[in-house]
Amino acid sequence: MKGTAGATLALPVLEAMGKEVFEGLPRRFCALYTANGMSLPQAKHGIDEWSWFPRLEKDGQFIFGKSTEALSSFRDRLSFLGGLYHPNGPKSDPHVCSDMWLTGAPLQDPNREVYNSVALDQLIAKHTKHFCRQPSLVMSVDAGVGFLSRTGTISYSLNGKPIPAENNPRQIFNRLFSNDRSSLENKRDRIKHRIKLVDAVLENARSLNRRLGKSDREKMDQYLTSLNEVEERLVASEKWTDIPLKIQDYSHLNLDANSGSDPGEYYRTMFDLIALAFDADITRSVAFMLNREDGMGISDTFPIKLGIDRTHHNLSHAQDKDGQLKFAKYDQFLTEQLVYFFNRLQGYKDRKGTLLDNSIVLYGSGASTTHMPKNLPTLVAGGKNMGLKHGQYWRDGETQMSNIFLSILHSMGIEEERFADSSMTGAREIFSNA
């Protein structure tokens, strides 16, 4: 809205703005990553019913395995996708599968100036950030970025730099939902002051960077990426300061939940925050790394906390029947967290349908099992009002994951010609708008 002396003020979407604007539903995207693959038991063990991918059909429909059957009530709002892979996956260190999951980049190429390329969530954020308070929300069970081939984030900027993830529920809540109306002017002044400080630090860092070795430059690159993210958030905060947040109920949140005690409570709190952020239209792009590869971080011990006597990474290498069954039971635990999240999204009403109807949720891993970068376990849910047709176990031989990403972009209304090494859109039986 433009006022006197050229002053402008952003407003929330109002019916008075016209049918085209008001009825243009927000389209949201959430990527959920779990490390180390899924349990796909060997046939000789006779426990096919515990396979993460469906192995049986009845009356033309797939039958959920025991590790995923908790999702059965969402059959008509989700689909499994088989045979997916990144062509660069088999060429790379098997531990970089989380680095490339949302990018498909040729990480095996030592001559690349930048290690990675843009992640799907950040390309989506580029197109959706103008409509919401925060460009994106990047979360992980461990904060920060980790390190090359043992990443702590699945999100990479438009320039291919790792974006630090957040893992503290209270800090995430304060950043997303703090909106003290009694001190708007002071808040705006503080934001402007912090932006100036970030600009100053960036300029000094660029000068220093010219005198650093390769290892130090990589560390500085991560630091600069972090500062750029802070700056973008601050700019977004300033733009939206005068617009009140949607009134919501936060009473169910346990902001003291932490990954060191109860994994289920921690995951559910993080999913609560995502659902609330989508409901208030604070952001439309989220990436959440549930577990890290190769035994890294606190999440490797989650199975032990749940009464399973092996670590997550150890289970992923199990060749015996007992180990593969226990691996499947950890998959079952993760499925139960997904069900909680889907129920939350289904419980919030949009102007048309529910949050789940207007959001695409991508869940999967960068390996099938034992670090194999093919037949990547993948599930896509939601998006009913974005043209997605569900209830399928889709597979068409080996299919490039980036083709699926291109279909997601088109379903989001983002008409890119290609993404990474995509050759065409994929799984059109699911993505009818692709």
C-alpha cells in the first residue's frame, strides 16, 4: 500500500484486493531427510512385511509394510516412489548422499569452484520469499552445517553454499513468532543497526579472505553464508514488522524438548513449529534433516534411546535377520513421527482445504540401504490442491531424482525448464500439473 511522500506498507492478503489475489492459495514445500537409508530386508530372512517399500498388492493397491502401516489413514494423500537416483550418486563418496539429496550436484568433480549447487528448497524459497516473513526455515537434529561428506544440513544456497541449520525449538520459536507490538520502532531500529553491522563484517571478511588458505577459505565461506542468511532474515523482518502475526494457539508446544532426552518429543515439537509456521504463512519453504549420515551426531543414538540395542548407522549395515528387523522398527518410529506431522497439517484449515492439501512434503533418504545411492526411498505427500494424485507406489525403472524435483517445481507454480541434471518432468501420474 502506498501512502504520502512515497511511503509504502506491505499488507496481508485481503478479500478487497480482488478474487485473483485472495484466492491464490499459498503453495508450500517441506523436505524431510533421514540418513542411512531404510530397511529393505533380504528375501532370505522371510520378513518382507517389514520392507519400507511396499512388496505386496491387493485389488490393485499396494499394501503398506509394517514399518509404514501407521500411514495407512493417509493412503489417498501420499505415494511411494521407487527407482529414483542421482546420476552423480554412484560416482561420489557414498557419505555425500545427504549433501546432494536436494541438489543432485556432481560432488565428485574436484575442479568445481563451488562444491555444491542450489538445493530444491532454496530455489523454491527464491520464488516464494516475497509472500512471507522468512524466505525459508532450515532445521536439523544438529545445528550448523557439519562438514564436507558429513553434512549437518541438506540446504544449499543459490550459490551452492551450505546453509546453517537450527535445532533449538525455543530459538526457532522466538525467531519465527516473536512480534512485540509495544516496541515496533525500537525493533526496527535494532534491525537496521544489525544490517549495517552485517554489511561491515562482510566487507572485512572479503578483504581477509584473499589472504587465506583453502581450508580457511572454506570455513570463511560457511561463515559468510551464515551472515548472508542472517541479513536476508533481518531484511524480511523489517518488511513485515508492521503486520501482525496470525493469532495461534501455542499451548501444546514443548519448547524445552531436546534431542538428548526424548527423540519422539523432540521431533514432534519441531514438526509443530513447521506446521505453525506454514499456518501463519511465515515461510513456504522448509528443510529438516532428521538424522545425519555415517554415525554423526546425536541422532545415531536415537534407536538406543528407544530400546533398540544398536546405533542407527550400525543398523543400516546389518545383514542378519535380527539387525534388519530392528532397522525396520526404527523406520516404524520415524513413520509415527510423520503421521503426527501429517495430522497437524491436516488439522489446520486454509482458505481452501487444509495445509496438507496446499503443501508438498518430500520424505526420503539419499541411499537405499548400506550406503547404496540407487532406488532411493522416497515418499511424497499432500498437494491435493496443487494437482497431485496419490495412493500410488510409482516406479518406472531407474529415474533421475531431479526429474521428480522438476515436477515438484511445476506443481509449486515455478516454471523452471530444468533442475540440476533433469531431462524431463517425472512421475506425471502423480504430478498431474507437471
